[in-house]
Amino acid sequence: MQMKKLKVFVVVAFLLFAGSAMAQTKMGYITVDNVVRLMPATAKIDSIMERYDTDSIQPEYTNLIEQYQFNDSLYRDSTRTPPSVRAEIAKKLPGMIYQIQNWSQIRQQAVEGKQQELLAPIYNQIFTALKAVAKEKGYTHVFDKAAFLIAPDGDDLLPAVAAKLKLTVPPQLQPGYKGPAVAPGK
């Protein structure tokens, strides 16, 4: 009998402890990319990226093509190019061909690196505001909305973070937005 009372007491104590632990956990979510799109600095990054592509990436590709063509012409001109120079060029050409053939991947990596570099301060600003909002509102866990298949509208922190950053949230990003009504038969 004593053992049975002890087991009941342990179960009750566990349930009380679990209930208080659950009461202390408050979860919310946000789509950080939506906040990034609202940031005024993001529009500037698009134009900076276009300039980076035009001023840095494209000239690098053009230079690579010109170097390849120059080295290839030297290599093919066996009458004027000494054999030792031709041998050196023969070592360089496969690497140049590889770079030209894989340029789109090389370009993509360079663009992504530059974009991450430019977006880092924006993400830092957003995460600072998100941490402040989570602390103010008592959230212990904040997830990216993409991690949820179903999530209640009340726990979306986008409006609070946007307010902290002094951003205007368009209606389609507001929690509970249903979209324009579609007429029947359309």
C-alpha cells in the first residue's frame, strides 16, 4: 500500500512539474525572409548586385576569355613560340578551359558570396529586433514559419518585429490574411 501511494505521489509530482514546464514554454514563429524584403536597404542591395555583376563579374569573364584566346594563339603558333613557352602554356590551358566551362557555377558562387556579405548587417538587425521582441513578449522558442505545417496566427512575430524595426507590413503579410475574394466560376 505504501509503495502504491509513493507511485501515485511520483506520478502527480511529475505531472505538476511537466505542467509548469509547459506553462513556461512559449513558442512563436516568423518568416525572416519577409522581414528582409521589407527592409529599405534590401532594395539598394539589388542595385549593388547588378553593378557588381556588370563591373566585376562580367569583366573577369571577358578577361578570362581574352587570356585563353591569347595563350591559345601563342600555343598554336609553333613557328614563333619557343617550345619551352609552349610547354608552359600547355599546362595553363586546361585550367583556363575548365574555368570557362564552369563559369556559371563560379559566377553563382561569387554572386552568392557578395550577396551574403551585403545581407549580413540586415540579418543582424532583424535578429537583434527578433530577440528583443521574443524577450519582451516572453517567447522561449522562435521558429522559422517554414518549419511549421500548421501554426496559429497569434504566434506570428512578424508584425511585432516589423514594428520594432519601424517597417510597414503589407496586408498580404499580416497574420490571418485571406487574400482577395474570388468570384464563383472563375
